[in-house]
Amino acid sequence: MEDVGPVSSIEALLRYVCRPLKAGFLVWCLMLAGCGGGSTGLGLDLVSDEEVEQMSLETWERIESETPRSDDARAQRTVDRIADRLLRAVGEDPGRWETVLFEGEQANAFALPGRKIGVYEGLFDVAKTDAQMAAVIGHEIAHVQAEHGQERVSSQVATSGIVQLVSTALQMGDIAYADAIAGALGVGAQYGVLLPYGRNQESEADALGLKTMAEAGYDPREAIALWRNMDARGGARPPQFLSTHPSPGNRIAALEERMPEALEIWRAAG
């Protein structure tokens, strides 16, 4: 199979993935094309929840087959406890979600629409407290809440004039396509597919995540401490989380601006 190496731009990925394909893959080419942008505000819904959930579950199965679970039972209990509190805060039943701590030095986490949350051991090196871990997991849950995957597809279709969508079952037998789909879901960094969330999507996830952690009883000020830790770990080997979650220069300032309201929510949650 052709080795294209890490993909660092939307255009390069499309040139590779959108070679002559089965018609059913057109929808995923559209998704990949829209990954770098923000919300259109058009409220379009061109990919069904069922399709997104199917894609998520297939990707989760692949991650589980390739990445060992951590044998650190105490750390697993920690992420379970934090995720459960956050999920209750957004009205979700934690019993319907699965949270797994994976082996790996990368400081990263993700949440998938198929009710799956993954955290890597290396995140504990950056998220020093439960509240800082809640800031990361809450941010990931926020991306799912905001349906950013569907949003990216709608944005691309609305702006490109492409109207040929095919609602067929997804074929994930080819590893290259599976890599690309993982990238569309925000979990492609480990496969060399770097598709950062858009600035608007990051800002929305920051706002929702901050509110969620406060409602769950976590001190929202720890979100700022978390992002300072992320920035401090930059340089030659920045946290993998930043490869798909770019940190705009005004992120901390925006969090500080939202902090009075978040603190009120946190104190009320007491």
C-alpha cells in the first residue's frame, strides 16, 4: 500500500483519499474537506446521527484493537469518576458511556459520538488535578454535544456546491480510509492524520466545556491552569492534544472573560 506519510493539510489529505473511490466514500471525502473550518451557522444536517455513530464505533473498535488498555486501575477509576460527573452535568446517563484509559505517553484524550471516551496515560503529566482532567474531558464531550463532525460536513457541502451525497453503509476495510475517518473524528493524530478543529469550534468547545466542568462541581479556574500547562509543554514535543486542538493566543483571555459566570455556576453546584 502506498505510504503517504503524515498528512498536515486538508488539501493533501483530499488528494490522497479522494482518488477514484466507491461512491459510498464521497460523503467521507466531504467530511474531511470540511474538518478545518468553523461553523457555518446554517444548521444543515447532511449526515445522519446513525451514520456518525456507526463511524465512531468502527473507529473505537480499531483503537481498542491496536492500543492496550492501561493496567493502572487507580488512574482508570479517576477518569471514570471524572467522566461520570461531567456526563451527569450534561444530562447523559454515564451507564450508557464507556470510558477507557489507554497506554501511551501522549497527552491526549477524545470523545466519540458513539458514547465513547478515551484518555491516554500521558495526559496525567499535563492535567495535574482532577479539575484539570475534567477541563480536558469536558472539552471533548463538548465537541460531541456541539456535533462538530456534522457541522464540518454541512459547511463543506454548502460552500463547495457538491450535492452528490451517498447514504450507504461505510466501508472501513482499507486502512488508509480508516486513518482518514479517524482524522475526521479528531482521533487521527496517532495515525499521522492531522485535522485540527476550527477556531470557532474550539471556542465553542471551550465555552461549553467550562460550563460543564463548573456544573459538575469542578473549579473552572483549573481550566486556565490546564492550558498554561499545555503551553508550557510546547516546543519540540508539544502535547499531542494540541495537534488537533490548536491553542489560539486569546484562549486563556477568553476563558478569563467567561470565568465570573462559570464561578457562579460552580459555587451554586457547591
